[in-house]
Amino acid sequence: MGTEVVMVDEIPFPPQVNDTTNPLSLLGHAPVDKCLKVVVIKEIKGSQYGVQLESAVRDRLAAIDKYEDEEEAALENLVEFFQSKYFKKNSLITFFFPASSATAEIVFTTEGKEDSKIKVDNANVVEMTKKWYLGGSRGVSSTTISSLANTISAELSK
């Protein structure tokens, strides 16, 4: 396996791409804006979600020795953002990752309340948050992966 970039319809992908590559992880590498909506299916406290997000991102950053004071502060801001929220069923958490910058905008939407927004400026935290959702297999059913792969394939073959 070389170090060259694999091009698919003029979109560069890393050389590790093959037939068994998880299609969600490919989206994390594509140089396009990414928008991800998480729909709450069971009521929980925002603090529970914030702690899970913090733990997942912190552990991934620590594993690659990129967890410093700046990342800790950015994660503390995220936890604080979710702390006061109550996630009713059908609430939405929208993550927007623009291709042009290493930032993320997170919007929390729930019935009867105004949207709450936070911008994350720490590139390492943004990247690991993106990988938590788009780079792994947890929380994603095989049906969802198959549907996504078929949709991407159809779009790329146009």
C-alpha cells in the first residue's frame, strides 16, 4: 500500500481505502462540508451526553498524545454547554463541520425552546468529535451503513 492519494470523482481519499472500508469513515476524509444530525430517542440529561462526548474525545486525543490544556478547556466548554440541557425525545443535536476550517458548530434543538449554539475552535477536539461520529462503527447499524454506501455510490456514479 503506497502513500498516494486515491481519487474518486476528483475527491481525494487516503490510500487505505478498499472494499472493506467503512463508508462513514470515508466521509470524514472527504474535503466537503459535513452536517450530522443526532436525534434523541430516549430522554436524558444533557450532562450525561456531555460527559460521554468529553470522555470519548479526551480518550482518543490522549491515545495520540494530543490532549493538552487547550483541548481540556475546549472540552470543558462543551460539557458546560450541554450541562443545563434536557434532551427530550426527538430533540436534535446538529454538528456542522465546514470543509474550509477546523471548527465545528453544534446546535441543540428541542421542542418549546430556542436553539442553543456553540462554536468549537480547537482543531484537535473538532477532528476527534468528527471521528467519534463518522469514523467508527458504534451506534451505526449495518442497514444504515449499507444505505449510506448505496446512496454515495449512486451519487458518485452520476
